Amino acid sequence: MSMPQTKTKGQIEAEISDSMVKLQREQTGRGPNQAHTYILEDMVIVRMQEVLTPAERQLTGNPHGQSLVKQFHQQMHEIARRSLEQIIEGHTGCRVVSIHNDVSTKSGEQVGIFVLDRNLEATLPRRHDAPPRR
């Protein structure tokens, strides 16, 4: 799955964030208020803020409700697993080896970590890279 390395790290990160917000909106009817993606060596880390619906926020007021919200998000994540992999693979050209995901019932943030089959960061041009020395 190689792709021409014409996009910068920042461009790929922004595209992944946009795709993740779109998927969340399609799944739940609302998306996070903010999403940030970070490519770090062989990992893609996606942090989405304010992902809980008003009803979910109400449930987080007690331990049983917190558990229900976490279970719901874990099930939604499993349902969307292939779509998540396709987003990451499509934007990076790398194969996803594993996915780790959690939602905080306190902050309303969701974090996904996608482990890739190679160090993507090492292959990406950066916007402010200096020309090679001769």
C-alpha cells in the first residue's frame, strides 16, 4: 500500500482528523467539537474532544452510568473497526496492525491509537524541512 509522499505530515494529520469527525457524525448524529491527529513513528494518535451526547453526559453522574457509556463506546468502536482501519490505511498507505481506544467519562474525550506496520513519520516530508545539504 505505498502512496506517493507528496503530502506533509500535517496535511495527513488534518485529513485523518476530518475523516474521523465525519465518521463519528455518521455513526452518532453528532461529532466531536475538536479532533487532533498526531503521527508519531509507527503510530497514529487521534484525540477527539466533547464526544459525549447530552444523554451520555447525564449518565456519567454515577458509576453504573459511566460503565454503560464506556460499554456503548466500545461497542460502537468495534462496529466501526473496519471503517477506522480504512480511514487510517487510506490516508497513510500503511497497514493497521492494532487499534487501542478509550473514552473518558470525566472529560468527554476519546483517544484512539492506531499501530502501523512501519515507521510512517520517518518517510514523511515536513512543511518546514530544509533542503538537503550537499
